[in-house]
Amino acid sequence: MELKIDLLKGKKKAPFRIVFGILFILVGIAVLISKIKTYGISNLFDWIYSGLFTLLGIGYIIEGLGGYSLDSPFGKAYILINSESISLKPSIWSKKQFVNWSDIKSIDYKLNKFEIKKTDDSTMIIDLFELNYRLVIEVKQAINCIAKEKNI
């Protein structure tokens, strides 16, 4: 059994993000219009400020529509469990957790984490707290299946 999931792809639509994005765009435009109406002119700072709000709003709308994550250019987030290794990086900001099956002596599951005892008697912890419940179940099933095959 192999489990391979790209955590940045295939996100569902999020109406709240779309609404939040529209609000950001409206605030950006409203600030610019209010400055022009109040003072009769706007300066470069007002345009930059409004432009940043608009860009943030567009970003939220794109993510809210699903399918593409704006975090993609900054890093990867994935789960890869196969017959050779367990590799987990739950977010672009978290550290990669990796262990080869040949280095594993025993595996114990505790609440949202795997405690792995290695052949050199060191202990490694694979945290699952950043994953949603469905993914935790899938990871547990994949690790259990491969561990049974390898008599661990």
C-alpha cells in the first residue's frame, strides 16, 4: 500500500474566504475613494495601500475558489508513505519528518503521534496534530498495513 497526498492541491471551495476577499477589495477601493473625496487628491501611499488590499483580496478569492494554493511557490506540504519510507511535511512552514522502514524497530501510536523506536535504540516522534481527522485515519491505516507486511 502506498499513500501519497499533496496537501496543497485539491482544496475545497471556501465561501468565507471568497467573502473575505471581496471585503478586502472593497475596503481597498473605499479607502482610495474616501481620500480622493476628502482631499481632492490621493498620494502614492494611498495607491499602494489600496493596491495591497486589492491583491490580498484577490489572493483570498483565488484560494476560496479552490484548486490552487498561494502557498505553493513558498514550499511543499505532503504525505508520502510507501514500502521504503515514511515522509511527512504537514505544512510549508513545518519541518520534514522522515524515517526509512529499514531503520524501524517498533511503532506505537499515541494521541496524534507515532512513537517510532529505531534500530539504534533512539526514539523518533512523527506528529500528526496539523492534519485533519480524515488524513490521520488514512496515515494510520497506511502505516499499519505496511508495518504488518514488514512484521514491525
